[in-house]
Amino acid sequence: MPARAASLLVAGLVAYLLVPGHPHTLLRGLPLDWLGLSALILVACLIFAFGLPRLPLPLARGRGLGGRGLLPLIVALLAAKLLLWYVAPVYGLAASYYPRTRIGGTPERSTEHPRATFTRIEATPGQPGLALHFLNDVERFNYYEPPDPDRRALPFAVRWDGYLHVPEDGAYPLALSAQGGAAVLAIDDAPTLTVSAREVHVADAATLNLTAGEHPIRLELISQDFTNPWLSLSSPTLTVESVPSSVLARDRYLSWLAVALDLLVLFAILGPVRLRSASLERPLLAALLLAILAYALVTTADLAGRAVILEGGQDWLTYESYARDILLNGPLMTLGEPLGKGKPFFFQPFYPYYLAGLHWLTGEGLWGPIVLQLFGVGVAGVLVYYLGKRLFGVPSAFAALALFLVLGLSQLDWIARKLLSENLYFVVLPAAVLMVVKAIDERRLRDVTWAGLLLGVASITRAPTLLFVPGAALILAVAWRRAGLPLRQAALAFVLLGLVTGLVAALVPIRNYVVSGRPALVATNGGATLLLAHQPTDKVQLRGIDRDPLYNALKLDRATREVVEFARQDPVGYLWTLVPLGLYSIGVSGAVDGMPPLAPDVLAITALYLLAVALLPSARTLRTLPLHLFVLIHLAIMMTFLPYVYGYRQVLPMQLLMLIFDGALLARMAGRLGERRRAERPVQPLMEQRTA
């Protein structure tokens, strides 16, 4: 099969999943619901497991992009889906949200409809929950300490506008229920139902004599200082705009056609376009990824369609606020400030953009990002497997993957349910290290380039990764020289890895200079965490540090100056503060006040790693040196900054690389045990074997 035809088919399937569809069909396009997201991931897993699909010969043959039969078919399907979406009415009501107990002025914006005059479109008002996503704004609603108000009880108001469609003259029952607010329903500009409730559900119902056709409808809700506001409206068909009855009647048949087209595409993914694989390795790994996806979908079902109000003062609220600003106002993330007057990146730079991409794909709520972060844990496990396979072989890789799954249940699962930069770093880091090892083995500049790109992304995800890059480039150059390559080529690999990484990392100071006028390379919260980790002793004199000319030339913040003075004036005291942080990082969590004495999983991974380095000669080669280098650098960083904010999430990146060696050690032990059992098995005499 021509590869171009297969690639075209995959591109067509992905495009069909993403483009908008009829509101009553299965695959409605962006933002993806559970079915659309599952279908997209299924396509990726099938390609990973079996390669590009095989097509029937009539479609695979021909000229141009994949053949004369395939391209028109894909274009026709896409055009049909878009046409059915375009002619369909906009069902539901236009909802306008306001962050106050008054309806008026400019409503809040939604990342799903950023340019609309209203906030969003809701098929059913208030269900499955009120869309209070806009309250996740660290610049306006960062309340977390008494006597500040509870963020879940902030005041707001909502107005829903649209049309109620009655198929024929008659009496129609309507019901309105609410809690934590006052709601009024008006039909044909006349108040019809009214509810006022505090902490209990209150309902109002009526049977109205309505004439056939459409009736303007407006529903308003005002809530103040209630922790669980809720509203539900039972009514016939609703549309945002005026729609003739004939159009609604026609649209019922068009919706059936849209469903038929979607079923055809789903059948193309799962049905006659059959795939094959030469081994079971990739299909088994793909099955693991799909199992993790199923687990993610089941365990996050309660989040679908709901607005989760994040806790004040937490990193995840800040990251969510930044991601919303990117989607609403553009990639510079100015947070409403004019260019040159804004702020440099305070937290790790790239994760807000990654989170914004997850929201773009799956919608404004937290359901989609959390599902994809849980799936990302599985992707990280597959990368750990391939890294272990390349360094130590398949048995070691399976052992490392098994250990990773244990770590996933004990540590990574809860992290994936929070909006933290490690959720991206857990995927990018093993991918980058894998490409470094691959470049060492295969000695291709293409692999060096990919390694540089991934290390660049890792560096703007967690800035300390930059400290790893020079050493990794040096190891790469030495390995190429030992393999007999010319010095010029080894030097080129060294420069190329650093250059590509630097080009990606340069995006951070460029953005910071444009937005704030300061070309800061790393996040500006580092000084605060330094000071929290290393409080100066009484021996340290801090007078005059604000006027120090060197500190001023370097533009160091006050916290960093205090820690530098601590290390300069009382080096013994400073070194003593490193000890508990180092012990915590290897699993002795009790070294930090208020923690349990041990973290068994982290401590076991560390102990197995040290044993592997001591007992396995293959763990002490030039090929494994990049992993050891990262572990040492990361441990030093954990001892320098604060490693215990939100548990072990900052320590775990080095644990992922330790798992590679742990798996090698366990595989070697299992192999030795098997050899011993075979050696101890009694051997039958030759005559008995022949008789048998």
C-alpha cells in the first residue's frame, strides 16, 4: 500500500473527528467529548500498534494524494459533516455569566466561544452544572485565607436567552428547580415561574397553554454567598435563535444522516480497514494505553460537563488561570497588562501552553485535561519501557514497566488529577533521554536534532533541565569519538544538541522581554522556594544586601540575596540545611517536619537503583551515563530548592530514570534464579529418556 494513501486516510479520520458536526450526532467535533476523544486516541494507538492501515487496492492505487478514489471520498465526508453542522439550528440557550449579583454590562468570556457576545451555549440551563469556569482566575478571585470568602460561594448572575419551540397548540408542563439563588423564568416576556432558595432545593411548576411555534424565553439566576448553587429547567425544544418549524422538522432527518455518517467513520476505524503487526510487543503496549484511557474515563466521569472551582493559593489555580488567558487573549499571556509592563513567567513557562492545548481539544472544564494527563502517565510508562529495552533488553524493560505501574498507582495517579507541570515533564523527560541514548547508539544527526528539541521542551517545562544539557552533549561527543567518528563530527553533535535546545529555550526570554521588558530565562518563583528551603541562621547579617552593587547588577531578588549571604557567611549552617532535603528526596520523608517517617515506594526505587549501579557492570557504561548525570543533577536541585511541595511530585522525575536500572536488576535476579532452578533439576538417564 502506498504510504501516502495511508497517511491521507489517517489525516482524513483525524480531521473528521475534529471538525464541527451536527449538534445531535455522535462526533460533534471540537471540543471533543468522551466518544470523540476515545476515537482520536484509538486511531493513534492502532497506528502505534500496527503501523499505517492497509487499504483495498481500488483506493490505494492511483495518482496524486493516495489515489483517485480516496481523496474525493475524504473530501466528500468532511464536506457532508460541515454542511450538516452549518444548516443545523443552534440548540440550547445563550448563557451570559456575570461575576456579581447584577445582570448587565459585558458578560464573562468562555474559552469555547471567546468572540461571542454571550458567555457560552448551554443545551440545558444549569445542567450538569453551572458553568462557573471564569471563577478560576488567580488575578481576580484568589481567595484562600480567612476572612476572605469561600471561592465556591462567590456571587454571580446568569441570564439565558433563546426560543422555546412548541410543536402544536396545547397545554405543556414546565418545571423550574433551584438552590442557592433566586431564579425567574419568563416566556413571551411574561414572568412564568419563580424560585428563591438558599440551602435546599425549591421547585416551581406550571402547565401553560401555548400556541404552536416559537416563544421567546428568558431565564435569570442570581446567587450570592451560596456554596452549592444549582438550577434545572424542564422544557420542550430550545434554540438560541429564531428557527421556523419547518427547519426543525427537516433537521430531525438530517440528524439521522449525521449519525449514519459518524457510524460509517467509526466503522472505518474499527472495521474493514484491517491492520497487522509482526510481533505482539506494540499491540500489548497499545492495549495497556487503551486500558489506562478506559480507567481515566471511568474515574473522571463525575467531572464531565461540570465546572470545578479550584482552591485558592494553589499552583493548579495559577496554571489554570494562565491557560485561560492564553486561550482568551493570545500566546503572550499578558494577563491584561500592556506590552512591556507585564510580568515575566512566575511559574514554569511551558505547562500553561500545554494545558491550554488540552482545553482547546476537550473543552473548558477540567475533565478533558485530567483524562489526557492520566493517559499521559501511560505514555510515560511506554517511554520507560523503550528506554529500558534499548539499554538492557526486553526482560528488563518489562520489569521497569511493571515497577512504573506500581509507582503510577502510588504516586502518579493523584498528580495527574492536579494541574501541575510534572504531568508534562513525566512524558517529555524520558522521551528526551531516550533520544539522547539513541543518538549515542546510532550516531545520526537526525536523532541529535530530535533530542535537542525534546530537551528544549523539557527545559521550558522545568528550567533546571538546562543544567543537564551540557553534560549530555559532552557524553554524546565522547561516545561518537570512541565509536571512531571524526572529531569534527563529534564536535558537530555537541554543538547541535546545545544549539537546538537553546533555540527552544530562547522562547522564554524573548516572551519575557516583549511582555515585561526583562529577558528572564527561568521562572521568577525560584528565589521564594530557595528561601523557604534555606532559612538563614542568626549568624547571618543581612544589612545592606539591597544596596550591594553585584546583586543589583545581577538583578537578584531579595530572597535569593538572603540565601546567597547565608551560604557565604555561614557555609556549615547552609550545608546542614541540605541534609534533610536530600534525605527526603531519596525516600526518608520523615527528615522534613510533619511527614511520615518513610515513603516506601520512593525509598525502594532508590535502594534498587544503588544496588543496580553497584552490582551490574552494564549499569556503569557510557550509554547509561546520561541517566546517572540527570539523577545527580536532579538530586542536587532537590537539595537546593524545596522538594516537598505537594508530596513527591518534584522528586519523581529522577525516580522514573532510576526505574530503568531497577528493572535491569530485577530481570538479572530473575534470570539467575531461573538458571539455578534449571541447574538443580535432576537429569534423566539417556535410556529413560528414550523409553519415555
